[in-house]
Amino acid sequence: MDRQDSIKVNVDGVRGFGLRNVSSHASISEMDDFDLSKLLDKPRLNIERKRSFDERSLSELSIGLTRGLENYESTYSPGRSVLDTPASSARNSFEPHPIVADAWEALRRSLVHFRDQPVGTIAAYDHASEEVLNYDQVFVRDFVPSALAFLMNGEPDIVKNFLLKTLQLQAWEKKIDRFKLGEGVMPASFKVLHDPVRKTDTIVADFGESAIGRVAPVDSGFWWIILLRAYTKSTGDLSLAEKPECQKGIKLIMTMCLSEGFDTFPTLLCADGCSMIDRRMGIYGYPIEIQALFFMSLRCALALLKHDEEGNEFIERIVKRLHALSYHMRSYFWLDFQQLNDIYRYKTEEYSHTAVNKFNVIPDSIPEWVFDFMPMRGGYFIGNVSPARMDFRWFALGNCIAILSCLATPEQASAIMDLIEERWEELVGEMPLKICYPAIESHEWRIVTGCDPKNTRWSYHNGGSWPVLLWFLTAACIKTGRIQIARRAIDLAESRLLKDGWPEYYDGTSGRYVGKQARKYQTWSIAGYLVSKMMLEDPSHLGMISLEVDKQMKPVMKRSSSWTC
């Protein structure tokens, strides 16, 4: 079917730079600064449309960010993006990059309408591609940076439409073959079919039954909750989240995630290919990306759920899970030089509650590369931890979300940024940012990926460089006060993205080459760049996607009483 028959795309040009002259109310409000131990006793907090920044004012922040921030104050324009007008640019001594206008025009071309209302953006608008495949669909995870760009630009209606439309799709009966999926599962994507003769629009959703490997998207529900909070924070509008259908949607997602079973860990057990890495890449088990998104969505749900009888029951369960999950992740997924040395010296086959090597990891299974990769200064959350298995690979999205959600302690967040600086050539190279490091190859590639021809070494999900990850990196940089890292990464991206046609991903050890199967005009590459620029120019936008440190969950980094060294 021709793409023009399946979607209605807005081809209107942009006004100026495609930005509206609006005030930004994206901030971190008091609703996220909660004490978990007292949460059930507190009255419901209202979202205030005021500016705050991670428990600090921007003026305080500018004093604290001493590294590379000499001109920080000159680039911050309260109440609006400095991209708004040439006048504002001149006033702030900032000249918009030439590709900003092209990015906004491309983003607006990707808009999808359902019954004359914008409901999302297609994954890619690649005229040169012969096979559309599913790139003409609206993906939940792909739309997130588009949604943030529109929110930051004062255009919340499309985000509201998207949230309500996907919520309606959640209510559909979902079956793969003869098996019925959980009621709370959100779609991976949906497609709008337009009949020009009958003048009707129809939506077709994919819950994993059409995906490669037939895997349901675990991350879609998490992103929906996170985006609902971002919308609420940006607009100050509580009415959407308070709708009965939205409250029900949150609870259905939470019901699936908090259900009790055979698990002995607070992390979520997942199949391969259930997230951004949607092909077989050895992330089955407890992947860092899902655990970080799970943690963040739990915290967002706390802020969004009503404090009625049913809501309080969910809140109590969420609070308990957050405590267990934060302890587990910070204790067992965290790796730095000292921890690596400790694992290297582990004894095995330990039995009883006094075991130090609780997962019975065999030290000989530690890959050789990690000893050289780990700097003396720095650390990161490793890819996976399960019985007798530690995946030592670095995954960018999971570590950035860990920073934004405060799953990472302030010390751990700083160490993650130290690692990126120390291993810039490996993790950033010539195009930010490596989705994972290192690539798997040779015999390991054949076993782990099943000889996947798309995930060859240093390509696609197997060590490819993805421009969309730029906005995650920028947000993490702002939160940790490492603005200079974000600026350096954005400069790299700006030198290539427009010239290369906004590719989906880049290949090679340093990300030098446009990916061998990369789609051009990939929407989240475009939106990710715009979000990065707007956050850097107005850091208060970070409040949409960042949570504050929870005072009760600030960790005492020590083992349980059964732990002995």
C-alpha cells in the first residue's frame, strides 16, 4: 500500500524557525520531591506552574556549574527558548544553527492526523526508500522526543491527542496466535489508514504480533506514563492525568509490573527485543534499559495517581517496590574500578545467607575488554545481572535514564559522566551516541544474535551510533552540570546530520559512516536534536523529563545484614 494512502501528513511549511513565541513552564515542581516513608500520610500535592531546577534555582545552578560554564548565564533566557526570534538570539548572543529551521520543517512533515487531529509522528519520512515496512507508523517510544519538542515549543495539543489515542488502544483485546496479552499492554505502534473515497480514517495497532520475533513492547507503557507526567509538568494541566480513563491506564500498567510470581528480584524479567533494541541482542533477563524505565515510571505514577482508596493501595505497593528496586540496582548493577576488582576476586559456589558472590558469577567469565575499558575515575550500570551472568556491556539509554530518574545516586551520576569523558572516543566518537559498547562479533555474534545480518559488528543495535540518544545525553549533562559535554556532542551532530539527511543510525567503531540500512529523515533523530538544542538553551525544560532526588531514598551504600566481606 502506498504510504500516501495510509497516512495523512502535514506538509505545511514552518513559520520562521518553526517555533512559537511562548512561555515555557516546564520545571520540576514539588510533586516529585517526596518522602516515600510519609507519602501515604501526605495530602495530594498540586503541580505549581513555577520554575525550579532539581531543588536549586537556576541562579544557584549557574554558580555551581564551574566546569565549562563561563558563558552559561548569557545563554539562558527566562520564559522562552532563545530560538524563538532573531531578536532574542541577538539579545542572548546566540545565533541559531542553520539546520534548526530544516529540522522543524522535517518534524512537521512527519505529523500524522486522525480525523483532522494530529496524533503523532511517523518513524521516518524517507522518500528514497523503496520499502516502507513499518516506518510509516507512529511508534510510542519514537514519538517521545517529538512530543517533548512540541511541548517545549508550546504546542501540547498533539501530545494530549497522542496520549488519549494510545490509551484507547490499550483497551483493545490483544492476542498473538491464541494467547491473550495482559490488559495493560500498550501498543508498540499504530498506523492511520485514510480512505479518500469514503473520507474515513481507521487505526490499526501493533502490540507485538507484527514485530520481528513477535515480542510485546515492555517499554511502551513506561514511556506513556513518563510522557503523561511530562505533559502535566509542561502545561500545569492536571485534568488529563485525573481523567478516570488515564487513572485506569496507569493502574493497568502498574498491575502487570507489580504482580507477584516466582521472581526473587525486584527487577522485571524480560524477553529479548522488548525495547529500543527490538532484535535479538542478548538482553533477555533483566536489561538495564527496562529497569531504569521501570523505576522512572514508578516514580511518575506516584505523582500522577489520585490519593483515593484504590490509588493509595497502588501507591503503597509502588513505594515498597521502589525501595527494593533502588537498592538492588545500586548494589548489584553498579560497576566501577573497585567493584570490578572485587568481582575479579570473587569466590564461587558459596552457599547460605552470608554469600558475598550472591549470583555465583564466575570471575573467569569477565570479558577481557572491560579491564581496559574501566577507568580509575568513572563507572556505570552494567547491561544485565542474573544468576551466574553479568552482561558488562555499556548501554547508553539505561544509564542516561538512571541519571534522569535519580536511580543513580549523585555520586553514581557523576561517575557515569566521568566515564563518558574518559572514554569519549569509544562511546561518542564522531557521532553521538553509541547505543551499546562494545560490539559483539565473530562466534559470539553468531550465538547471541543468531547471525542477524542487520546487527553485524558496529552497526545498528550492535554498537551503532544513534543520533536520537543525543537528547538523553544532553538531559543527563544538564542534570549533572556537565554542559560542556552536551555542547561538544551537539557540535558533532550538527556537522553531519543535515548533510547526511538525518539518518536513523551510523556505523563503525567511531560512528563515521551512515548506517548500511539506516532510513533517512528519521523523525526521532530530528526531534532528538531539537530537544537537545532547546534544553541547552533553556535548562528549565529539563523539568519535563527529570525527577528530583527523593530524600527518603538517598542510599546508604551498604549491604544487607547478611552481607559479609
